Amino acid sequence: MPRKPLEANQGSLNVNHPTSVVRRLSQALTLVGLLVGTSAWAQLPTAEERLKILTDPESLKAKLEKDKTRPPLELFRSQIAPFDILPFVKANHWSTLSLEMRANYDDYVGMLHTSPVRMLGMPREGQLAVEAPQEVVYRREVRLLKEQRTKLGLQILMPRIPKEIGLELTRPEAIRADEIWQANLRVLEPFQMLILVLSKDETDLYARWSQFQAMAPLSADREDTQAFDKQRYYRMVLPMESGTFPLSPHPLTWTTVSHVIWDGLPAERLSPAQQQAMLDWLHWGGQLILIGGARPSFAALGDSFLGPYLPATLSGESDLLNEADLKPLSDAFRPVIPYAVREDPIAAPEDDAYVPGRQHAYMAPEPIHPASNRPVYLAGLRPNPGASTVRLGESSERILGVEQRVGRGRILMLALNPTDPALAAWPGLDTFVRRVILRRPEDNVASWGGWNGRTVESAKFASLVGPDLSWFRILSRDLGASLPRPLVLSGPKVLLDETAGTTANDPYAEYAANAASAVAEWVDSSALPKMSRDALEEASGISIPSSGFVLKVILAYVLALVPLNWLICRYVFGRREWAWVVVPVLSLGFAIGVERAAAYDMGYDMACDEIDVLETYGAYPRAHLSRFASLYTTGRIRFTISFPNDPTALALPLDNGRSLRGEDITTSSWQSQPVPALEGFQVQPRSLSLFRAEQLVNLPGAITLVTDAEGRRIVNATNLELRDATVIEVNGSNDRKPLYLGTIMPGATVALTANPVPKPRAFAKGQLNPRPFLEAFQTYAENRPEDQGEIRLVAWAPKVMAGEKFEPAVDRHRGFTAVVVHLENGPPPAPAGPRFNYLARRADQTSGQPQAVPAFNEPALGSGVPPTLRPVRPPVRRQAPAPPAPSRGGVKASPTSNVR
């Protein structure tokens, strides 16, 4: 049969042949396999991707070639919690540094660590701070799955903030790093605090708050942007994307946060670790503001982790407020005089002109103008027992907010939303935010101003410091934190003491100001670390040889080396040249003899002495634990101090205060994951090395104050034997009422009745004495409104807290635990009080001058603390008011300020 001619379209028919289709599908599937890898077949391509595979396989080949050029490890960005982008870090505070990374080809197991960070010691002559011979590397374990983007964090503490810190990814036993990253850092001033906004919507409505006068000193110059940025009190932390909250899960990294504004965020958006960190922060002085209004957010929070701490419930009696209903609110919170016109004379409002001598910082009240079709929604709140209410104004019975103390902190439930359009346009919102939401005091008055004999001067204001801006405190850090540190300048013998004040041109002015302006700093020069270091060294029995001993040894060595050595070799052996041979033998003999003479036999090869401070709040089942410990060994050993099953633990070497210039630097590592541990901690032979640690520990029970018909009782539901228990009622630095209870056994209940105070317990030489610590904790007080009405229990337990592990194990581990329980805290101070409102300060009728609010000094320490450890805060220089002068030029002189 003759062969048929070829068809014109036969080529196209061959393309659609079943064999060709199968071949192309096989190639496409092969490309897909190469792209997704064998470990990712579960992630099937979408319909669009499958179509592209069939129609354009060449593009997939190009993508495959591009993927081959990717590095094995990719590092994307670093973050400092709780910021999205800005990496602000405060010196001497722990921060969580996170790094996003991905392994492209294989699973990766290694370590992420920082470059060495030099620690700072005690200030020395001619220097602001001495670099201790210690440096620390912060690190954690890294486990990456192939092609999965992962964000890992580790805790770091920086005594000084550089512009960037190096991060390295290394495999075990590797010589070189697999990848290097430079994380940028920015300085957060010591007194500055963070305000964190948590909202389920965009946070643009809160962005304008950063320009409020409430966020900066009255004296700040807003024209100089850089200077103003350094002088501001607060920084608003606004998430860049809705629903993303880079909060740290570690509670001890929240020390820079003073306020959290919660606006409608579902509680389940926070992880369990973040929820626990927030509760810990709240009990140690955090301030949580829950925004109300038309949103049904309060009902959802009642079933969340915040439910047991809410001060009120919804009553269902909500109101819609018009301009007339809002008048009490606008009258109570006057607008602040803008900085641009503060130096110009301001006419006194008519309703306040009759009050002579008041401090003038506000303008006349400005009404609130809600739209006719959009009144302001006021949610109805029913206060829980023990809660405090904030009224809408003096002439209104409506409830603006309900608040109560939670430990040292507070929770405020606002019945309205301050971002409502009518309130956002109200000039008095600035004052409302400062007094009610932030509960920030008025700026200190440096000079009342007034007539000086020639002109009328405006009032002068001094900036606040860190303790004025935040309620957050940790007793082991803030006890005597602002100690005076005299600095001896080089050159002429001029003593600069921080307590004497500084000038703007003084090179040490910034250092002196910052030393008394921070809260919750981790510094070794504060009172408690110094007391602990002295007590540990005294109990060890190891002391530096006296100058007399050193002089005697030197004199004996010189006499034996030169005349005695020569005489013996010359006249006894008859060989003068042998004197050169005897020199090294004589030197070695003297070295061994001096070491034996100065040696102290502790009876153990390795020993540890420890002082623990346990601080907790009432019924809260968690406590803050501080450890101050010394390690002794007869040989040169590197210890590992680990804290199994406690991810909140932090530890660093403790400076001994005797570092020498040129001394060898020792490097240790703090590992935060998987097991927190201080590794490579060097202990020299027959000497002490000190370290300190902090944890948030769970207690088997709580120590509470119960009040009922039978009276007041202390219930000890813990496993601690509380010795020398004393209850102190604190109403100020000079108003404390102690009540001695004696010993409270575990599980016991003791009535709150006074018992005779026994004679002080005698402790043998070489034992740790807890009495100086108990006296310091009993007399500690801050003269601030939020500290009034505290009831505190102070005791000690004859053993240290469990939870730490030493490798190699020590032969002896002894110490005690000082226990401080804040049984109750007074109600939150009213926002209309004189500390928060200039207009509430009544004039002194005898002098016609404003009556100053008493200075709020730093915590006071009792007589049990050495005088050198008692804090002294730099005094605020106040100008004496000038007496009224006779009228000049037809203008009647007035002693009052021209700023209202």
C-alpha cells in the first residue's frame, strides 16, 4: 500500500501525543520536586502555580537557578522588644534581642552569640566608671528547620550602649562563624520610660500623643528636635502593623515599660509567656490602662488572664454625653499653656483671678464639642469592693473610671475612649492623659518667678526623674540605688559629689543626673549588692594582707637576697659566685612561704556562700528572687551555674570593687536557652569570685494578711520558716510603725499582735548575719503618694532557695534568705491631688506664695545600714520668693507668677 503524504499539521499532532504530554508532565513534576524539596511535598502548589508549571516550565527553571545562589543561612532583621523597628536599649537593663533567620538547604543546629560585652565596675579616681576585668558573651541554642523562617530571641544587658553589637551563628566545635550580623542599637536615656499601646486596630490615633506636653518636661526646647528627643519623659511604642506585638516573654526585660494601654485587643493574641510576663510586670509596679467606650472589650477581658484583677464590671447603664454633660470633664482638665507662648504674659482666667499666689500653668477651660449625631459614649461601670472611682468632674456623679492596686501597680478601666473624635480634638486631652492615664506628677518648681524688682519673671520648672515617671520597682535593685558616688577629677584635687549639684557646662553633669534618675537598674554599686559583697567577704574569712605584713615581707626578702645571701656564700661556702645560683631558689622559697603565711584554710576545696532576697506581693503566687553569692576554690576552676526548669533566670558576675589596671580579662558566657546558665565563670585559687542572679519563681503558697471578725492574721502558706518576722505599716519615710511577731512556721497562722522583741541573735565569726539586711528592708520607704498605706512583712529563712546547680559541685553551700512581703498597698493617689495638679496646691495665706509640695526623696535606709550606703538625692534648687515691691510706672507689682 502506498504511504500517505505527511499532513501539514502533523508536528502539532505529535505535540499533543499522549507520550509527549506524559513527558512534559514528568518534567514539570521533576521541577516541582526540585523547587519544594523532598521535605516539603506536603506544601502542595496552588492552582495558579500548577498552571504555571504546565504552561511555562522555563520560568521555574530560572527560579531554580536563582535559588541555587542563595546562601545556606539567611539573616533578615534584628529587633529589640517591644519595638518593631527602632532598637532602643537602656543601659544596665536587660533586653530581649531577636533575630529572624532561615536555613535554605538543610536543618541547622548551632549557637547564636554576641560579641563580648565589657562589664563596668565601681567608679575610680579620675573616671566615671571603671571597666571591670570581666566580659560576658550572651548566647543561646539555635535549631532551624529547612526553609522555615524563624525568629529567635536572647536576653542581653549592656552597661554602655554602642551603635551596634555583633551577632554570630556558629556550629559546635566550628572555628569560623557560619554567618555574621550587626544589630543596630539606639540609646534610651536612663530616665525615659516606654508606653506600650496594644490595639486590635491601627495605632495612628495614639501617634499624636507623643507630642503632648505630658510626654516631656515643661522646660524642654521643642525647637531643637534632637535635644527635645533626649529630654522627653516617655516614648510611645506603636506597632507598625495591626495585630503584631513583639512583646518579650521574659518578665525581667519589662523594666523599661511604665504603662500599657490596652485598647480592644483580644487577650488570646498574647502567648501564655507574654501573659505571665505582663502579670509579673503589673505586680511590681506596671500601670495597665484598659480603654472603654462603645467597644464591648471589657466583657471579653473578664474571662481572660486579667479577669481576677479587673476593678469593675459592666453595669449596663451606659450614657451618651453631649457638650453640656461633658462640661465637668472640660472644667476639671484645663489645657496646658503651649511652650511657644509660655514666656509671654497670660491673662488670668476670671474664675481664678481671686486666688493669689497659685502656680499658673493652665489656660481657661475649653469645652468639648461632640457632633450632634455622634455623642461621646460612656460605658457604665460597677466598682468591685476595694476599688477607687474617678468622677467625670467635681460637679458630676458619673464615673469616668475605676481603678485598683494590683501589687505595686494599678489597673484603670476607663469608661470612655480618649481617641473619640470629640475628645481627640479637645485641647484639655493633654492634661487628662497626664493626670488620669499616666498619673504623672507635675514638673518640679525650681523658681516661682514674679516681680524681681525690675521685671516680672515667669515660673521656672525642673525636670522629673525616673522614679517620678514609673511606679515599677525591684527592691534588690532600687534599695539605695541613687548612692552618692564622689568623683575625683584628674589634675587639681577637686572633689565632685553628685549630691552637691552640677552645672550644664560640667563634663560630669550628665553622669551625675543619670545616676539618680533611673529605676530598676542592674548595677553593682547600689546598696544591696555592696552590702552583700561586704557580708560575703567577711564571712569567708579571706582578707587582703595588711600593709605591715607586706612591708615586713619586702624587707625580709631584700635582706635575705643581698647581704645575707652574699655573706653566707662568701664566708660559709667560700664561693661568692654561688650567690647568683641561690637567688632563684631564694625567690621561690619566699614565694611559697608568703603564700603559706597568707593562706586561709576554709576546710573545703570548693565552697559557696549565698545571700538571697525574696520579694513578693500578698496573694500573688510568684516572687522575685535575687541571689548574691561567692565561690571559693583551692584550684583554678571554671564553674557553670545553671538554673534548670526556670527560663526567667538571669545571672552575671558581680564586681568585687578591687579591679586593677592591666589586670587580665576573664570571659564568661550567659546562655539563655535551652537551660539558663552562667558558663565559664572563672575562680582563681584561694580567692573569692562573686556573681549575682535574679529569677521569678513560683511559690507553693502565699503569705497573706487576712482581716475578718476575729481580727488581722498573717497566714504563711509557704514552706519557709520565717524568723524574726516584723510587720511594718508605712505612711511615709518618717512614719513607720513596726510590729514584731517572732517566728512563723510553714503553714502557720499568727495573730497580728505585738510580741516582746528579743535580744539580737548572736552569730559566730564566719557566719552570715541577716540583721543589717532586715533593718534596711524594715526602714526602706519612698515618700511618694503611691507608697502611702503599705503594710510590709520582713523576715528571714535559715536556708537559701533551691533551683541552682553548680558544675563542678561545691562541698559546702550555706546562706540565708531575706523575705520581704508587701501584704497590702494603699489606694491609687487621686489624679486631682496636689502632686498631680498645680491648682490643688493652696496658697500660703501668710506669705501669699504658693505652698510647695514636700520633696519626694529617694528611699530612706535605716540605722542598720552603714552611712556610706545611705542614698542622698541631689536637692532641687528652689529660688526664695521675692517680697512684693512698690508699684513702678503705674504698674502694680505682684509676687505671683505670670504663667497660669
